[in-house]
Amino acid sequence: MALGFRGDVADYYHRYRRGYPPEAFDVLAEVFGLTRDDVAVDLGCGTGQVTVPLAGRVRAVVGVDPEPDMLAHGRRAAGEQGLVNVSWVVGSDADVPALRAALGDGSVGVVTIGQALHWMRHDDLFDAVFPLVRSGGGVAVLTNGTPLWLQDADWSRALRAFLEEWLGTPAGGACGTDEESQARYRRSLTAAGFRVEVHGVDYTDTPDVESVVGGVLSALPADRLPADRQAFTDRIRHALEPHAPFTEHVHVTVLTGVKPTAG
Ligand SMILES: C[S@@+](CC[C@H](N)C(=O)[O-])C[C@H]1O[C@@H](n2cnc3c(N)ncnc32)[C@H](O)[C@@H]1O
């Protein structure tokens, strides 16, 4: 699985990707009735944007990701916060059957997937997760705003134009944030037996140019990172600066699938 979330990309991801607002975790706690007795699994956990805050609300979290460099950052961040209830596991969505064997059916309060479902086989995943979660628990699919280069703002259009010229290809996809993907995820959750709800958290942010450049570098596969980073970042700055401030209307979605109580 060569996705490229490694080396410098993992460093940029950890440093520049924003986390989720506390309200998103309030949604998880409320919808799934999470308590300090619950175990959570965070699939595609990356550097711990969901894993670490969630660990403060449940008994234990298992963070799963195929990229050791991403996990290393998460482990360090959790350690710095004194958290001792997170396990960082190299694995993928295909390992859910192994998690079932290790943890037991009905043992998990929530399986979270933050900004990562577009890398996974979601139909198979939701079927595999269903027996793993307890009644009233379930799956949460989170997205963390529209990609920087796809926003409805002049600075974002300038960024997109620059990236398309530099890379020689259309700028990347919507990473599961678009309505078509979301509708597919809702249908797939329903087909697997979950009761589906859509929640959202909206806020406005104004990242500085360094954060926008860092965000772009965190989204490029490791083998596409430009050798001359300085020239690349200078060119992005040059393209962006006339359009400051970089106002972002961030729409976080929390798609929840609750496992109904049997009987
Ligand atoms: C965009 S990052 C998301 C990180 C974090 N969850 C967040 O919300 O910011 C996507 C992560 O999914 C991981 N990933 C890719 N394919 C995966 C798969 N098949 N199963 C589990 N994780 C996967 C990548 O290694 C990467 O760390």
C-alpha cells in the first residue's frame, strides 16, 4: 500500500493539519453514548487528529494506520499529553476481522474514520465492523473541511491554478468531502444495517500563508514532493499573497451509523 504518508509528508501532516473542533467529539459522545468504559478504534488514524482527543473520553483507543511514520507522530503526541490508553497499530481497513478476533464481537463503542474513508473499501469495511461494535455504538465518518485547493475563494482558485501548472495534472479530488461520496457512504452504512444520521460543525478560520503551504505539502504523496522545497513554497506564496487574508469556512461533517439494539 504505497500512499505516501511518510517521511516529510508525515512531518507536514502532523505540524500543519488542523484537528477537529471539540463539538465533533461531543457529537460522538452523544450519538454513541460513549463512557469511560468504552473502547474505540480509529481507522486511518494518521498522526492522531481523532485518536488523541477521543482518548480523553473513553477507556482506550486503538489507532490503526498503514504508515509507521504517521503512527510515530501520534504516539509521541499522546505521550506528550501523558495519555497511556492509546495503542498504535500498523494495519488497514482490511484488518478489522483481526481486530474482531482480538477484541471480541460487541466490544467496541465506536469505530471512527477521519478523512480516510476514500482510501478504503467502505462496503466491505462497514459489513466487517457491524459485529465488532456494541448495540447503540457504531461507525463515525468524519471529514475536516474542503481541501485547500477546492474552496470557493480567490486564494483557493489561485492555489489550484498554481498546483495544476506545477504538477501538470488536475489538482486532486475532494477526498470524500463531496456530496456524491457522502451519499455513497450513507447508502453503504444503511445497507450494512446501521441507522444513519448526518451532523455538522461549522466555523471560520484564517490560516496564515505558512499554514496553507504546509497544508499543501502534507497532501502531496512523498514521491511528488518537489526536490526544491524552497522554490516550491516561494512560488505558492507568490501565487497566494495577493489574495490574503485566506478566509476558510470550515464545514466538518460527522456521518454516524448507529447499530440498532437487537430485538
Ligand atoms: C488524510 S489522513 C487522515 C488522518 C487523520 N485520521 C485525520 O483525520 O486527519 C489519511 C490516513 O489514512 C491512512 N490510510 C490510507 N489507506 C488506509 C487503509 N486502507 N486503511 C487504514 N488507513 C489508511 C493513511 O496512511 C493516512 O494516515
